[in-house]
Amino acid sequence: MIDQTRRTFLGQTGLSLGSAALASLLSDQATAAPLNSLPHFAAKAKRVIFLCMSGGPSHLETFDYKPQLDKLNGKAMPTSFTEGQPIAQLQGQKLKVQGHLTKFNKYGQSGQVISDFLPHTAKLADDIAIVRSMVTEQINHDPAHTFMNTGTAISGRPSMGSWITYGLGSETKDLPGFVVLTSVGGRNPQPIASRQWSAGFLPSRHQGVEFNSAGDPVHYVSNPKGISPAQQSALVEAINKLDRKRNKLVVNPEIDTRIAAYEMAFRMQTSVPGLMDISKEPQRVLDLYGAKPGDGSYASNCLLARRLAERGVRFIQLYHRGWDHHGGLEKYMGICCGLTDRPTWALLTDLKERGMLEDTLVIWGGEFGRTPMFQGKGGAGRDHHIKGFSMWMAGGGVKGGTSYGETDELGYNAVKDVAHVRDLHATMLHQLGLHHDRFSYPFQGLDMKLTGVEKAKVIKGILS
């Protein structure tokens, strides 16, 4: 009856805090690492900014130049590559080779090969390490995102951001340790479910919290109309007293999380509006990113990512939806790169100027790549591809100007220094001072890990 009375009380008071948002906000307890001697060793990075190009950008129009692909353009795809291999929408169709739909050039002292779609990223050639031999296990968007975020296709497992805040806590008391920002622009933007930043079986305070660069910054945190800060403070304290009384009877750690979540939400009412208001940034900085206050763009989200990093947020994840280029690839690559290329360069440039890139690990990539084979839905396009694609990392102890791994002559299979998604996770954890094989959480009688029970390795070839 005590729980029911409290719920009735909350409903009648009109407190504007949804249960999902409540459970996901970090408590003060999250500022301390779990009691298992973490980190395991000295970290090179303090935080992560993960730039997710949702939909699967084509490695063959970004970072993986294959002259043989152009030579075989329009010809039948050799069956030796595709026979018995998983293919998404092209399964059972007559396959033909699609040559590159852009030009490539070498950039920087390192001579990194980057496509003409990414002129600003090209200026980062000596700052980024390009991994051209990525592989994953899921060929459709949602399970591929789930795999990239959690290390498994099984829904309900903790996301990488939740794992990291569980292990290292947060460096801020006024903001969540794990924040998500989304933008859209391009072809066929795939939906992104909030379970992609779920805490899974980890304590719920480690769940990611979605911030909005347009409109209400965070859902369910603003005061209802007619409620003053003093009234809200009194209400939060009254609710917390009820929760504390209840917790003396049941001793439930989730009640402690709920108490801290109310307190965090109250502090966020003061801290978040100032954080999200980028209009106070110098015009020079707004111009650098191409950001406009309140527009909800990837550019504004990149600027917000820097502001979040400055304030101590541990894991910041940006999704840009629109990279699903089954057709019209040349047109939509132009749109997607036009929206994301400059802001990505600006983010790294800004972090570098502020001395933050050296301890901020930045990761760029999608959930998979695209096929070397033609798919035509509104002009030349490419299907989903999991056997070889490209991602890059920068900052946080990563050796810039590095090219790691290779695909075969048509960009189909990763054939040299193959890097699995689990290897990416292991490397990310390593740079944060966490050993992936020793970093676990007990659940249902097992020691669960982000990298699972399968063998994972740190990609040492890209580390300084």
C-alpha cells in the first residue's frame, strides 16, 4: 500500500518526471567506481565521444579505395566472393560489381587515402587511425546497432556507455555520465530505439539519457506550469523522505537510485538549460562547426558534445540517421557528408585547440558497411555488408596517421589484421584503463562482460 500511496501522490502533484528518465539519470553514487579496483591500469583517455553514422556508410565511398572495383564496374560479381555468404536485400539476385562513385586522394604526411566526399575529414588525416578491416555479425540495422552497442544481438544487455559509467563513474554531479544526441538527414533514416543506450542488467543509474538540441532539452525534467523551484524542491524532498522510509523496510538499492535520480533531476533543471544554449558560444566557434542554436543538427550536436565533455560527462554518443544508401548513393552521400563532415572536423579541431583531444577518445563509424555489388533503388546504391568495412578512432592515446587492416581487392572480405566489433570494444576499454577480460558484472550466475566470452583483442597497431 505504501508504493500505491506514493504513486497516487506523485500523480496528483503533477511532478513532470517520467519513470524511464528517472531510472536512467546518474546518482551521486555513480561518481565512484565499483569496489573492484578500477581502473585496472593508467588510462590514456578519460572520456569517449562515439559518432554513430546510423544506416551504414559505404567504406567504398569513404576510406577503402580499390582500383580493381573500377576495372570490373558493371561486370558480374565473381561468385568466389559471395557464394554461401550472408547478403541482405540482394540475396538470390544477379550480382554485378559497382565501381567507386567518387574519387580518392592521399592526404597529410601519413598519406591516408580518403574520398572526395570527406574534404574536411581529409584535413584530419594525420590525427585519425583508420581501421579498414572491421567485421560484425548482424546484417540488418536494428540487430547490428544492438551488436555495436552491446557486443551481442540479444536485446536487453547493457550498452557500452553504461558499462563505462558503471566502471569509471562520472566526473560531474549535475549531469548524467552517459548522454545521447540524435540528428537526421539523408536517405531512409532508420529508427533508433532507446534500448540502444539501456543499462540492461547493470544498475539503472548507468542508463544513457537522451538530450535534445531543439525544444525541451530533456524530457520530463522541466517543472510543470505554475510550479516554482521552491515548490519543486519541497516536493522532491517529501518524495525522498517517503522513499527513505520505505527503503528501511525493504532495503532495495533501486530505491536509492530513485532518490538520487530525483535529486539529480532537480539539479539538472539548473545545469541543463545553460549547457544546451549554444547561442552564448562565440560566433567564431559557431561558424567553425556550422552550428545554429536550436536547429537540432549534427553540427549543433557536435558542439554540444564538446560542451558535455568539458563538464565531465564520461560517454557521449551522437547518432546521425540517414546513411542507408540502397539507391541514390552518390546523391545521399553528398547530403550525409555535407551534414557531418565539417562538424566532425570542427569537433576534433576544437578539442585539440582546448587540449582535450589527448584524453578524449573519438570513434567514427556505422553499424556495418556496404556491398561492392550494385543495388539500384533510385540510382546506383549498395546493400548492407558485414564482412569488411571502415571506422576510425582519434585522440585518447590513438596513433594518428595510421592505417590498419585491409579488405580484399574488391572490398568484400577483411583479409589482413581483421578487427571484430568486440576488438573495438576491447580497445576502447583499454584506453580507459579497463582490461576487457577482467571487467565484468555478476548476473544470473555468470560474470558478464561487454566483450562476452568470445576471444577479443586490443587493436594495438593503432595505439601510441
